[in-house]
Amino acid sequence: MQFDLEQTDALLTTTRAVRKRLDFDRPVPREIINECLELAVQAPTASNSQTWRWMVVDDAEKRRQIAEIYRLAMQDRQSVSESWDDSKAADRISAQTARVLDSAGYLRENIHRVPVIVIPCVEGRPAPDAAPASLSAIYGSIMPAVWSFQLALRSRGLGSVFTSVLGFREREVAQLLGIPDNVLQVAMIPVAYTIGTDFKRASRPPVSEITHWNEW
């Protein structure tokens, strides 16, 4: 099989976390979501366990209730952040990070307008004293599929963003959506068509500065 490397590399390098450029007014057909999920579940899982599960929410009232929980979760996260004793943190925030924080605020205020919310889940929950290998197996069984899902969305003109803050209020979401106790929610992914498709590479440190060969 011969891949078009230019197209493949463009997909991999321009699939961004999209917040401000989500089109809240254009409906997203269920068949598009299902098509992307069919691709996502081709991703590998630990011991071929295939424990990924997907909660897709397109009901307007449930999206509104999730938005309310999300805003409370954002407050929870802010409380945790404020407990950190780091008076110089603001000085280290780059312009790019500042833009991310601004767009996160925009999403918080408009999350109820997103046409589809996808909550990737995995069957099984880590024990309180779980070893790193166990955690790797649990999250490694869903994260590759999540990224495949987001890439599939991007290739079809849709945008998404991986958000984890809803985890502060996981039980409330579970009660709202009837998610069983043994199912772990790992993210919330707002999904919508994008306003424009001209996404670019992000600024990243040179690989030579963050890669170690043979020893640290």
C-alpha cells in the first residue's frame, strides 16, 4: 500500500484542539460519527481487550445539563489550581498558552451549543494503588482510539478537542447518562464542523531537545 505522505503528514500535523472555530450552527449527522468510530476502534488495545466504549450525546437537553456540570468542573479545577503555591506561574505562561486558556474560557461559555459531545470510556477502573503498568493498560486501551477518532473527524472537515476536566464531576455525568459504575470516563470531546479548514502546525520544541538515545 502506497500512502500519500504529504497528505498523511498534513493530517497528523494540523489536527488541532479546536474550540473557537467550532461551527455551532451546522448539524453533525450521526452517520459521520459512526463512520469515525468505526475507524477509531481499529486502534490497538491492551491484550486485545477491546474495552473501549463510547457515549455520544446529541440530545439538546442532555447537552445543556452536561454543559452545566462542565462549568462546575471548571470551577473545581480552578480551586485545585489556586491551591498550588506558585506565584511565578503567570510569568511562565507563553503567548500560545494564554491563547489556549482564552479559548478554553470560550468553550466553557458555549459548550451547550456544540452539536455533538462524545465521551470516550473504558470498561474497568484502576485500583487506588494500581501499578503504572495497570494504568498504562487501561488508558492505553482507549487513548489510541480517541486520537484515531479525532484524526478521522479532521479528515472529514470536523473539529474536536480532548478535554479531561469533566472527570472532576464524573459521578454526576454517570448519573445523568446512565453510565455503569465499572465504566471509566476518560474525556469529553466536543465535535462540530469547523469554521474554515486552514489549520497549521503548532509551535513545538525541537525533537533533538526532548529525545534521549540509549540513556537520559
